[in-house]
Amino acid sequence: MHYFDPPSLDKEILRKAKISNLEIIPIKPHATATPLNCLNNANSYIHSNGGEVQLGWIFSIMGNLALKLTAHAVVKQKDGSLLCVTPNEYRNNELRFSPDDSVEHLIKNNHLPMKFIPLIQNNTLNEYLEIERGMDKLRLENSGNVKAIEIQQIQLKASMLYPSILELAKKHTNKNDYCFCGSNKKRKKCCR
């Protein structure tokens, strides 16, 4: 089980994430763009082609239990349309994107933040998401360079909770829901 790009985001998930504006935008990687470097990629594209940076959020789900919002930079072109210029191995042609100018105030050391939102109420899930938030805080505060021992300690805590999280995911995924494993198949045709 891992975070995956859901085939759809229902209104209840968007409500919990406090997302009111969701756009589907094309992905056309710029020739010099590199993965996981969206802010620099957007600025490089703008330097050559014009436009401006638009910050916002992209989405992934873990086991129908939690939504991860990852801050992302795209290009707002001269005609006002949005374009993602960053290659992404999980999303080929288009991207669900929620513009949010407040992301600019959350950037630390040129690194973009994440948010983790529970989709169900559960203490173990909340504890697991606190570990995720702690890892993101370390990444932001240390310019992306985190000591291996710190990562190992965090991963150990997460691994101790993982069996309970997996059971929760199984419990909260109906046969017609997309499978908790991230395959983008309905559960009835995937994990039992």
C-alpha cells in the first residue's frame, strides 16, 4: 500500500481537504525539466517562453484513508491557461491541480510543502499521519538533506503502525471502490 493518484476525487474528499477549485491541466514536460523540481522547471520555462508561476496542490491517496496534498508549481501562460512542464512518472498526460497562492508562504529553503488529511477518524491513522508530517518538516527545515539515521528512526515508527493501517484500508475499501493497494483497479478485481 502506498500513495497513488486516484482515478477520481469525489466531492466529500475535496470538502475534507477544503478544496473548492480543481482544474485538469495538461502535462507537457519542458526539454530541460527534471522530475521533482517543479518550481525550477516552471521558472526555466517562463524565462524562455514567458508566463508566470502558479502555485497550488496536486493529490494522492493512501488506502482510501488519507489524502496527501503536495505543493506544486505550474506555468500560467499568457492566455491564462495552466500548463505543467515537469515530468511525472505517475501522471502522463494531465494533472488534477488546485491553484492556491498561499503556498508561496509555506515554501522553505526552495522546497515545497505537503499536507496530510485523514479521510476517516482513527487514532492510529492520526499517529501515522503525524509521522508523515514530521518527515516532511525535517525535509523542509533541512533543505531536503536528512540524515539516514533520522529517516530510519521515523521509518521504524511507521513500520510498527503499518499492519494496523493496512487493516484499516481493507476495512474502508468496498468491492466497488478503487483498491487500497494503488493499482487503480476496483477492489473486486484486485486485492481481496
